Amino acid sequence: MTMSSVSFTWLLPILVACGVYYWQFVGSRCYCISDADLTNKTVIVTGANSGIGWWTALDFAQRGARVILACRNLQKGEDAAKEIKTRTGNSEVVVRHLDLASLQSVREFANKIIESEERLDILVNNAGVALIQTPQGSTTEDNFHYVFGINHFGHFLLTNLLLDLLKKSAPSRVVTVSSAMHHFSAEPNLTRSVPGVDVLYPYLQSYFTSKLANVLFARELARREASSGVVSASIHPGAINSCMVKNHMTAESQPGIVATLYYPLFPLMWLFLIDEEAGAQTTLHCALDNSIPQLSGSYFDNCQLMAPSALAQDDELARRLWQVSCEATGLGC
């Protein structure tokens, strides 16, 4: 057997596998097909200065909405808003400071929105962090584990503080970006404090658990607001080739070989990961499609209704998490 035939024997199954994988995860991606006009509507997207949040905000602006980019870094937010305005010709794109790691910042943001905005039609809880993006043991300003505090407690408080405005503007929608990784979460331990441990809710720290909390929150919000006209959904955006992937692979905490492999592997990532614009499509589908009000509380992936994990369908767990979240954020509920 010649060297060329041996090479082809190895190459063929690799190419076939890549083709199948590409079709399964990229070629079969669905896109939001709604033609909804958002003129005279107001939307908020958290973490909209980059990634799928930016693409979500861009689409809303193209539809004529007043778009509020809720960002921790104001300069990055202003740069993102400028690019959106240039692309769309929509001057109603504004930036407001929001740090989800600070409940005080969340309250200040919500107060400014209530004071300045007459309506809120769509709230997209998009911002989030993964465990590897923060030093081990880091906590939020309010002494929660950093990942869970931002991914769940911050958005929980934000949504509830803006709920009256959402009700006033009904029919309105809340879309919470979760992840398929919620399937890997064990049942969360909701204990508030443990002797000898300073952090509050010390067992609520994993990324998986925070994403489970997102799904449970969206489900319970839908139950509570079933008659108010506020529709709630949670989504998995897909496996996305984003700056977060680079941050994961090149983080200082990663083994050197992983960080080193990122750069030679980068050209191949398009085979396995969807781009950020594609990653925004399920969010847009849930924010805009006419079928969603009849499916409030549901979980979506690739613009399609999907069953979340068994834990994410536990209504009693959703109620307990809601009460704990009220306690953690100081809401009187």
C-alpha cells in the first residue's frame, strides 16, 4: 500500500466525521424568521457590548426599537452602540451602566430605567460569566459566589425591579439566556450560611447550577405572570465560537498546553462552533416569534421547543429557588 493510499484511508473518515459534525451543529442551525417591527418599542439587552448580546441588540435596532445596552464597561458599551447606530441608522441606541455583581448597581440601573422610560417591551437577560473567567474564590459585592451571583441573583433582581414596567407595556417578554450545561447540574443546596464559611449560599457556586437556576427562574416567572401579559422563556444559544471560548482556553488558570493549542486550533473551530450571529437567533426567536406567548415558561434550543433537564422541570424546586432569591436580593416577596 502506497503512502498516498494510507493517507487517504485516514483522511476520508476524518472528512466524513467533520462533515457530519458540521451539519449537525452548524449547517442545521435555524434562524429567527420573524418579520416583527419594533418601532416605538423599547428593549434592554444585558451584556450587549459584545458576543451574542451585541448581535441581539443589532437585530432589535434594525427593527426600529429603542435599544438599551446594559453594560458593565461603559466605554465598550459606547463603542458597541456606535457600531450599531452606524450599521442600522437607528439613533435610539443608548448605553446604561449595569454591574450584575453588585445588587446596588442593579437597583440604580432599574431606578434610572423606571424614571426615564415610559415602556419596556423586551428584557433579554443575556450577560453571564463562566467559572474560569474569574479567580477561584471570588465573590460579588454582596458576598455571593461570583458566577452564581451574576448569572442568577443579579438578573433575578433586575427582572423583578422592572416587572411593573413590563406589565405596563404588556404584552411583553423576558428572555433569559441559559445553557445546555444546566443538564449537568445536581440538585442545588439552597442553604444560606454555613459555620466557618463567609460567603453566602456557599453551595451555589457552579456554572452548571447557575444555568439550571436560569431555566427554573424563567419557568417560575411564567407561572407567576400567567395572567399579566408578561411572557418568559429560557434558551440555549448553542456552542459558540466567541471571545468566551478564547478566554476559556487561554486563561492563566489553564494548563499551558491548552492555552498553546488555542491558536493552531482556531482555524478549525468553525467546523465545530457556530458564530455569534447564529448564537443570537434563539434569543431573537423567543423575543419576537408569535408562537412564544402560548409557550411561556418553556426552554428553547436552535429556535425550537426543547425539554430541559428533569430538575429544570421541578416546579417545587423553582418555587424554593424563587423564595431563596428573594431573600438573597432583599426583595419583599
